[in-house]
Amino acid sequence: MSVADCYAMVLEKAGGPLVLCRRALPRPGAGQVLIEVSACGVCRTDLHLLDSELPDIAYPIVPGHQIVGRVREAGAGVDPGLLGQRIGVPWLGWTCGACEYCGEGRENLCDNARFTGYQLDGGYATHCLADARFVFALPEGYDDLAAAPLLCAGLIGYRSLHLCGDARRIGFYGFGAAAHVIAQVAVWQGREVYAYSKPGDADAQDFARSLGASWAGGSDETAPVPLDAAIIFAAAGELVPAALRAVKKGGAVICGGIHMSDIPAFPYSILWGERRLQSVTNLTRADACEFLALAPQVPVRTQVRSFPLFEANEALAALRAGELSGAAVLTVGSG
């Protein structure tokens, strides 16, 4: 490979698989940085991309939105102090700064937002571009593999937890990458975690208990106490009625995913009592700054299983099959 080339795992059409391609090295435009990728987390949203469950996918596209790497080149208008710095790139990759939501400080709802690894080529590659406004310094004490899950599993989980307010007893439906990070934060904050896995998944339940969960069981089971709130990380719409039944009056059910299967009809009685059902949409830069500062205080420890870049399809298959405890991370380069 020449210095003018890079490699990427590319989704060329709906349904995949990803194809390893040699490409020209991208050059940063105004406000952009070129990143030499060292690691990139694998997310369930990447499966939604492969399965064409996200709208208006423009092929070809390089997935990956939990990117860790170093800035190797800076475009016009970018602080040259970023050169050589280790940074992270999350899902939210660009906002317009001009729409109603950006003006209100709710950039996660930007009408014109663009997303890393979906509308912008992501980190399943040796190099990628990023808007310099949306890259973040990473806390010390985390190597590149350990840092990658903080950038989506951590950030979306943190926003989901924030929407639970002061809830003390919180149910986590789907104990994977996001839950294993945010459960540690919740326990550190003095909350009680109740973990729901796929029925019969004893490994996931044992994993949850090892991270401080007060109780762990299958999604077909009932926690021993009423919950103040629940976060649904699994993309299964049928969990919404189950979670509403599990939370007490005044409680909240937070849907933490970008995509979910259809929610079945449910009786109004399980929503009544001022229960609240709310989705989480993307993240803000403020979320990133707050969580990345908080993580080493807990300290959050990520459990990862690494795959080389060219085994991205195998990593996604393992995620789809539910074979992972914690998160999958692609190893790309030395950083």
C-alpha cells in the first residue's frame, strides 16, 4: 500500500457482506481532519445498516462510528494543535448549526445532521475523515480497544441514563455493549440495576451480576421489585409493553436504540399512571464531554473482544448471534 492509499471494509449494496477495498487516501477539506484509525467499535446500528433498516443509505458506505485514532492531517481552519492527538469520533458527525434544534442547544435533533458510518464514511478503515468540531479527546487510562465502546455504547447509554432522571431502581433490557458500560455508572451513582437478558442466557446474567446488578434474569421474568425506570437497549419492540408493566406509576421507559422492531398493541392501563415512554435520539457534544470526563472517575471498565479489520463480517455475525459479552472492536493499526 502506498502512502496515497488506504483500506476499508465497504458496504456496496443492501444485505452486505462488507468487502475489503483499496481506496485513495481521503484528503481533509476545510474544517476536517484526516484520522489514522487504530480501533473501531462494532455496534448493533451497523447491523441495521447492513439490513437496510435505516432510511436513504447511499452506497457504497464504510460503517463504523466508535472510532479511535490519531489526527494525521488538518484541513483549513482547523487548530493545528490537533495534529498527532489521539481522538474519538462518535455517531453524530456533523450538524448545520442553523436549524431550530441547533439554535435551541438540541443538536442531536438537527434537521440536517449527518452520521458517521451511515452518511459519512466511518472507521471500518485504516483512515477516515471527520469534522473537527465532532472529535473528542479521550481519557487517559484507556487503551485504544477499551476506549472505542465509550463512543457509542457509552454515550448513548449515558444519555439514556440521564433521561431516567433520579430513578433509583432501573431495569436494563438487553445486557450488551451499552448496558455493560452504563450499569457500572448507575451502580457507582448508588442506583440499583436489574438486568434482563434473552431468556436462558445465563452467561449474560452472570456478567450483569459481576458488574453489580442487584438482580438478573430473562426478559420473560419479573424483577423482585417495581422499577422506577427501564432502558431498552435491545431492538425488540415486544419489550416495550413488558417494560411498561415492570415500572411503577410515574416511571419512565427509555428506548435507547436508533431502530426497533414494531411495538405490539398494548392496553392503555400499562401506560396510565403517568408512566412515560421516550426514545433517545443521537447525542450532543455536551453528552460526549460529560461522559468522557465521568468514565475514568467510576472507573468504567469495558469488556471487549477484538477482531482484525478484515474480519469485520465475522464480528458483525458474532454480534447478531448474541455471542458477545461486552463489545466487539476492530483492530486497525497502531494509532
